[in-house]
Amino acid sequence: MTVDRLLDGRLKLRHLTLVAAIADQGSIMRAAETLHITQPVVTRGLHELEAILGVPLFDRGPRGVTPTIYGESFIEHAYAMLAQLRQAGRQIELLAQGEIGSVTVGTHLAGSNLLLPRAIAALKAEHPRLTVVVREATPDVLHTALLAGEVDLTVGRLTSATPPPRLTQEQLYLEPIQLVARVGHPVHERAETSLEQLLGYPWVFPVEQTALRAELEESFLYQGVPIPDNRVECTSILTLRQLLVSTDVIAALPMLIAEDDDKLAFIETPLKSIRRSVGVLRPADRPCSPAARALLEHLRREAHGLRFEEP
């Protein structure tokens, strides 16, 4: 295959949509259902694309299809191209309506209660006709949305110095993670409380596959303490807060989440092994839209006032 064969007019947008749907669903039949077309149409389109490329994109099996080494490479580029087209379509639609634009920002706990609202308020004061869409989800869901072009950037905790594949990250500030309980909780009557002593109370833990969950488990392991058996696993800040203020549960939260809540108080039990980097993730393979750049600038400005010294 030569590169010219991809540019001679035979490769269509529908081929990119088909291969992305097959990759997402893991099945030609389910891809057809998702696209509201028949299975033979999907099969024919896949054969056309494989003929253009000159290589097989999927291995067929009794339980569906899996990408070949060629498929994995092409699917990654197909996702990127479809994401760019979605972004272009949104911008053109907004321009046609006389709007400045829109920005979709994802968030998960850290930065959601202070940094992001302040940045959005400053952005709207400057650009009142700009639309801001906020999506709350777990980090893995937000990463997928970033790569698909459904989210422009995310604000939250950065899990390592190296960003996930095809994403770039920028640290905005460092925020301590602290244990909290309701005001009046029996734990506040103690002068000092070890992590092991706190196991006698119920806990709210983040769900598995989140950074804070992994770091909490590392902190417990570091101190030789098992994670609590009596726990609720939750990522909804509204549910988590209601449990905190209405029961005797203990939870680990970013400092700014609890600092201004007069119904919550910090527990003086350190969690020194937990990383606390808060920042922005965005796609590495496409530039920010003007609206996303404007929000990012306001996030940087607001973050200057939210910096903590290392303990």
C-alpha cells in the first residue's frame, strides 16, 4: 500500500466511523446495531477499507473481533480524525449561530469545588456568550471522552509525572489530601488518633481504578494497616458529603473540598504517602479551541491563589 491510496478518493468518512464502531463494540453485529445499519453493510464497508489498506484490520473469532497490529494503529488515527471533525463541527455550528464558542470540561473531585467554579465565573464575566459544559465522571471515563473529542480538557488530580497515552498534562497546584469527619464526630474528642484506631469507624472509600483509591491503599499498606472492612465505595461528592454529615463515616478528601464546609472537620491523622498534584489534562494530538484556551488561562490564574506548601 502507498500513502496515495488513502488520498485517491476511495477512503470515505463512513470507513472511519465503521472501524471505530467495530473497535468500540468488539463485534460487527453490535457495531451495525449501534450505527442503525445492517450487518452486511458493515461487513462490506470493512472489506472495502481492508482492500484500500491492503492489510487485515481485525481477527474474526467466535466471540467477536479483535484488532490486528495494523488495526490498532489505524483505529488510533481514526479516533483522532473523528474527534477533530466533531470539534470542527461544534465550532462551525456555534459560529453560524453568532456565538463565540463552547468548551466542555470534565472534572472529578479535586478542583471541582473551588478552582473550576472560580475559573468558569471569571471566563463568563469576560465572555458571557461562551457556553461552558461541565461533565463529572471517573478519570477513566473522562480520558476516553478526551480522546473521542467529547471533552476539551479535564480538571483533577494528576496521577503521575507521565500523562496517559495521547494526552498532555499541566500541573496547576499541589493540594493535601486529609481525613475528614462530621463536626461532633467522636473521633474529634481524641488528642491523637492513629490510622489503625480509625478502623473502628465506617469509611467511605473511592471506587477501584481511581487514583485516590490506589493511593489510599498504598498509605494503609505503608503503615501496616488493612483497608477498612466496614466501608462504602463512592465517587459522587453529593452522596459522599451526605454520608459524612449524617453518619459517623470517615473519608479522605482534597483539603479544599472540606475546608470551607462548616459541617466537616479535619482529623489530625497524616496521609503523607498520597500524591496531591492537581492540574489539567488535554489531548496531545489536537490543538485547544479558542474557548478551551480561554478557560485554561483562567484556570492558571485562579490556581496561583490555591498553592500549598509541602508538609
